[in-house]
Amino acid sequence: MPRHVSFDDFDRQLTRPTLQIERGEIMNVDESKSGLHAKSDDGSARPRLPNSLVVDQRGPVTLLKLSRPAKRNALDDATIAGVEAFFTNLPEGTRAVIVHGEGKHFSAGADLASFVDRRAFDGVLHSRAWHRAFDRIENADVPVIAVLQGAVIGGGLELAAAAHLRVAERSAYYALPEGGRGIFVGGGGAVRIPRLIGTSRMVDMMLTGRTYSAEEGLAFGFSQYLVDDGQGLAKAAELADRIATNTMLSNFAMVQALPRIARGGSDGFLMESLMASMAIGDDEAQARINAFLEKRGPKIAHLAGEGA
């Protein structure tokens, strides 16, 4: 069983300007668009990420930090390509991922400097690159938790919506200012955000520039958890530690099969049956069922105020 991952464990080691690809291999990587992979000593391909992303693995939990605090972690092309590369090839042993932002903000959205003089078809290609990156998050083999603080705006909200769980600090606020800037969401937000908050609320945000606080976000579906400022990473670590003790197959079913079943209408019943039979036939699941029947397994306990 994975050891308990405390906030102090994360806090002591999140400032290292290195990218850990796998155990025993550390690489410093330049922010470059020349390729998404580098060669290790054994000649095998390893993900090549820009300086705007920092990866840190702590046992079964891997952290991906957005590291452009001077830009409020605005997402440029190199960062988006790096997100895709990271989620395409997760570090070995990863059973849960935490995505978080360095500094006071999660992400203020797209780096608009890259939009200058961009023509229509270039915009299509740019949007599709964001789709690929965020699809990798939504379709990751393991659960992904986003820690939200400060600005969660535009593309930053689109990124957060692709995660499976979201922990918000009280400083978090949500906005979609695309209408006032004459642009439109392009990172999958038109599909994912209405699933969280409803289409009418998203239309209102884009038309009027309306923003929502962290407290409102908890009620409306932007996040599942709300914690005090500075406690988001600790809460995410607690959740990731708990998630990592589940079986890999059941975690995969929950983040991959369940959303499809919910959207699948009557076809969802068959997928549910197939997934249930696969999960219950897993050797680890059988061992846990026997442990419960023999009164060796954990019992369910309600923790008051867990979502707030």
C-alpha cells in the first residue's frame, strides 16, 4: 500500500527546477519547440517538456506544475505541447496525477501574444492542438486532480474542466472573457464546461463577462472541494493518496467508462454490465471482497464537511 503523502512532502520538493522522467533519471530541459522527446542514456525516447512545466513524482502520485508565475501561468504553445507529451507518457508507477499552478494563480488562460496576426486556418490548427492535449488529460489512464487558486480563466478553466476532480482554494475565481475579446473558447471548453455548470450559465459568462467566486463554484459544479487558501495541494495530496490505494482497473472504469455511460443513453446499461463484470473479476478486487467478508477490510465512515 502506498505510503501517506503529506503536504510537507510536496512542499519541500516542489521548487526543484528539474523534470524527473523516471526513477534515477533527471533532465533539465530548455523551452524548445524543436521536439517533444529527448534521448536518455540507453537511447530510448523520453518526454521533452518546456521550462513552463515541472514534473515531480512522489511514490504513486505524480505532480505536474504550471510554472509561468510571472504570466499568471498563461498557456503558450510550448506549454500545451508539453502537457500533451506528459500525459501521453506518464512516469512509470503513476496511479494519480495532480495538476497545479505556481504562485497565486492556477492559469489566466491562453497567452494572447500568440494570437496576434493569426489567420482562421491557423486558429483551427491551434485549437486542435489544445484539444489533443486536454483530451489526454480527460482520457488519462489514471485519475487527474486539478488544484485551483486565483485566476481560473478562459483556457485555464478549459484545462481544469478536463481533470476528473477539482479542488479550489477560496481565492479561486472563474471567468470566460472571450466575448469581450472577440474570440471563442478553443480548448474543448464548449463541450466540457457545460457538463459542469450547464450551457446557459456558460453563455452568460461569455456574453457578459460574469465571474464566479470559489464558493459559488462549489455550488455550481466548477469544483468538488473547497479549502482555505494555501491548503489546496494538501487536500489534493490527501485525495490522490486515497485514490492510489484503489485498484487500477476500478479507477480506470470510474474515470473512463463512467462518463461515457452517463452520456450513452440506453447503450450505457450494456457498457455498465461489461465494466462491472471486468472489475469484479480482477484478482485484486476478489482479494478485497474476501477481506471485507472476513471483517478484515475497511468500513465506510462519513467525514463531515469533506467537500468544504
